Amino acid sequence: YMLTNFSTIVPFVAASRIIADAQMELWQEFILLLVVMVITISLVAFPVAITRLAPQKSQKVLAPVKSFMSRYGTRITEVFFLLVALYLVAHGAIKIME
């Protein structure tokens, strides 16, 4: 699921990169990576779990979210990737000027 759901994989990769670049002991990196993995998995597993455990009640919560994402999901994704592109261009320009 994470291969198609970029809303969970992008922060996971970013956090993993920050952890890898940090000057910490191996055990500290391992614990932080586990925390990031638990948070990432919970973002994916929560909607599935709530749907399985309480199907009727979950629809009251998830139906408006589904409607919102159906209506605005593409626009949100476009804006997100535009902001990422602008950041990368700015970051590259600053590195070139140094």
C-alpha cells in the first residue's frame, strides 16, 4: 500500500534520511527508525483497522474524508508536489551560489 500512497512514504523517507544523517549512536538511530516505522504504519493501518472493527461507525468518520479527498485530493497532491519542486529549485540555487 505504501508504494501507491505517497502521503505516507514521503515523510517516512524524509525522516529516515534525517536519522541517517544525524550523528547518533547506532542504537539511537535504531530506536528512532522504529518510532518512525510505527507512526508510518499507523497512518496506513488506522483507517483499515477502524473499518474492520466498527464498519458502521467508521463510515460516519471516513465518508466525509473520502468525499473531501475525492473532491480536493488531486489539487492537494498538485500543490504538494509544486511546493516540493519549488523547494528543490531554491535549495539547488542556493547550493550553486555557495
